[in-house]
Amino acid sequence: MFTLTRSVFRRCPRWNTRLPRCRDPQLRSLSTGSSQDPLNVITKNYSDPASFATEYFGRVFKYSLVGLLTFGVTLGTAFEATHFYVENVALAAETDPDARKWEWDLQGDGWSPRGSGGTEPTLGFRCRHAVRGAWMAQNWGTGSGESVIGGPNSSSPPNAVDSSIQSAQDFLKIAISMAMTNRANGSNISEDALRMLITHHATLLESLGHKDSLLEARSELERMWKVLPPSGVEASQIAQRLGDLNKRLGDFDDAIVWWTRAIQLTQEKEPTTRIPLVVPTSAPSPPLAQRSLISTLVSVSAFYATTGQLKKAQETETLSLDLIRSIKQSESFSSSSPGEALHVLYILHRSAILSIHLAEVQHGLGSSPETPIQWLTNAAESSERVAFTLSEATHRASRREIPLSIIARSPLIASYSGSTSMQRPASSLLRDSRKSAAEAWHLIGLLTEGSQSGSPSKAAEYYGRALGWIGIDAEKLDEGVLPQVDEEWTPLLKNYIRVKSTSVPMV
């Protein structure tokens, strides 16, 4: 059918046949030599799979290595940036002269020795990272839930503990171990830094609340007292803490010994246990010493009242309140600096707690309801004054225009929430003042019901005010809306409902 000339054919050397000449220049160029034969090229592409796989997986490994290195550098940078922030911002030294004047930077709940700011450089690189890790765990949480099952050691029974506190104390335990090892190896580690670590670790152990953790906290503080003896107000604070720990553990004689030392140290006296515990007639002049002394007296008052020593409790509370009245304080918070105002509020709240103790003791000694009610009223009004002053809501509008339950949930005012050293004590004081106000109004309601001149409506008013300070609007309870409350406030809620219905016996 087709007539082909010789020029369009070439002879195949293998089969001695004629093949059509390829007109594609690229493929035609491959046929010019035996080494460039298309069949050889195809064979070559499939004859060396090892080199192809090596080249492919080499590229994969190279890109993966670059990605891992980039991820590692990014992660490491973020890690160190976080520690840099904690070191230079979160743990920055107090620069407010007002806070330093009133010694809030030395309150004893900081993470820097004697308010110096940051972590102690002599601790070393790894130890300082562990300290900052403890701060992050306590203040930012662990992200693993609110509680974990565990305890301070393997011998303790399984209990639910706060995960952030547990992690923080674990970090501090590592930091203390490294600091002790470095110190034994000749490192010049500051004694103030070691005391700060041990004291803070003991505080975290105490907050866990288990008997084993309390025993471990007491052991650490007692060992520190012997090896690294503190001095001045710091020693007074540690002695008070040891007294509180011994009281919680049931060692009452040792508790009295440590509280006696704490009181003597605030008076700048050499601590001795050969004299009985005596309430001073005058307060020291340094603000921190005043706060430490009054806190110790509150602990002593609670100890006597809860152990049935009502006469000693009454004497301690009366003398302590006289001591507080002797302290010169500013009458107007508007003319006081934030540091001074917080100091006055701290003293005022402690006087409210002592007044509650005194009212309970007088009731236990058989006084008529009118006398304890007067002390409780003073305590409630003092606690409310503290809470109103520290609550943000009362600074935006008149307290009469805002429901009490809203004020009870209001945040801390900005002048303290933004302070390096005053934020934590102010927050604790706001929380405690709301609690003591609710407790005082609740007790007033109970005594009002028990008095001959009391009326259910008056008692309901006091119970309703107490509910307001725990964040519950009593008017909504009338509508049948029963909120969930903590176990300690369940009697208060039941008493309010009972008085309104007048059908359930008093709790």
C-alpha cells in the first residue's frame, strides 16, 4: 500500500530490519550513538533504584532535620522568654517608695530574698529555673485540672490536693536540693536566698493541709532555724508560723513557746522561753513588726478560745484590742497613701477578728446577749469598712446603689491590683474581710434569736446581710432559687430559710 524509499529507513543491527526514521529532533539525537539509544536510557532509569531512594530519603531527612531544628529553636526561645518575663517582670523588685516605706516588700510571701526582686543570682542557672518553674505552677497553674491524687510522700494516704500547689512545692524541693548540693560543693549561695526557698516551700506544704505535709513543713522550718538562724522581723514571722503549725498538729506546749518567741522578737528582745506569754503594752514602730505582732496575738487568741481556756482568751483579746487602740492610725483613708491605707486596713481587720473571738468567749462565759452583740456589731462594721474600701464596685458608684451580693464579688481596686508587693496581701485582706463580715452578721442573727427582745424579722435581716457578703442575694431566695454554697455557709443558709418559714428548729 505504501511505497517507502530507502532514505526513510535505517537498518536495525539486531534484527536486520528496516525501521522508520524518527523525525523528532530530540529523540533523533539520542539515536546517533549506541550509548544514547532510547532503550538504554529507559533501562538506565530503572536499573539504579538504590541511588534514587537514597536521593529521595536524603531530601526528606534534610527537610525534617531543618524543621526539627527550627521547632527546637522556637520552643527554646519561647521557654527562655517566659523565664525572662518571670524574672524581670513578675518577680521585679518593688520600686514604689510608698510600698517600701510601709514594708510591704518585706511581707514575707514574696519569691525574692528580702524584696530584692528576681531570683538570687548565687543559686545558679538550673536552680533559678526551678524557682521560676515553681512560681509559674503556683500562679499560672499546671493545666492538668484543679486537683490531683497524691501527698507529700509515698507513705501518705492518697488524697486530693491542689495540682498547682503540688507542682510548685515539687519544683521548690528540687531547687532546695540543688542549692544545698551547690552550697556543700563550695558555691557562695546567700543564706537569705536559702531561707526564702525553705520558708516558701514550708508555706506550700502547709497549704496542702495533710498531716504529713504539716510535719514536713515544721521539720524544715525547725531545721532552718538551727542551721540558718533568721533575725529581726523575719525571725518573728517564722516563729509565728511554727507556732501555728504546732497548734494544728496538736503540740500545744510547743505552740506557746514559738508564739512567745515571736512576740519577743517583735519587741527586739532576745527570745527566751523562761517567761510566760505576755501581751505587750506598746506596739513596735516598724509597720511590718506591728502586723507580725498583731497576727501572732490573733493566733494566741484563737488557740485559747478553741481549747476551752476562756479566761485566758478573754484577757488576751482585751489586752490585744487595747494594744491596737494605742497604735496611731490615720482616720481618713482618702488622705492616706495606698501603703499606709492598706496597713491601717490590715490592723482594722485584725481588730475585727479579735472582737469576734471576744464575743464568742463572752457568750461562752455566760454573758447576756447584748454584750457579745455589741462586739460583733463592731466587728461586722469594721470588716465591712475594709471590704468597701478595697472593692472596685464601691469606687464606681455609691454603695447604697449596688446590691451587697455584687460588692461581695467585686474585684480589687486598681491601686492595689497593679502593685508588685501589695496585690497579694490586699487580695487576701479583701477575701478575709468579706468572710469575717458574713460570720459576724450570722452570729448576731443567732444571738438575736436567742435574746428575749429578738424577733424573727430582725434575725432574718442579719442573716440576709450575711448571705450578701458571701455573694448571695437574699431576695432571690424568697423566689425559691436555692444556690449552692460552701459547706461552712450551709448553716447560715438553713437559718435564713428557717426564720423565713419559722418551721425548722435552729441549727
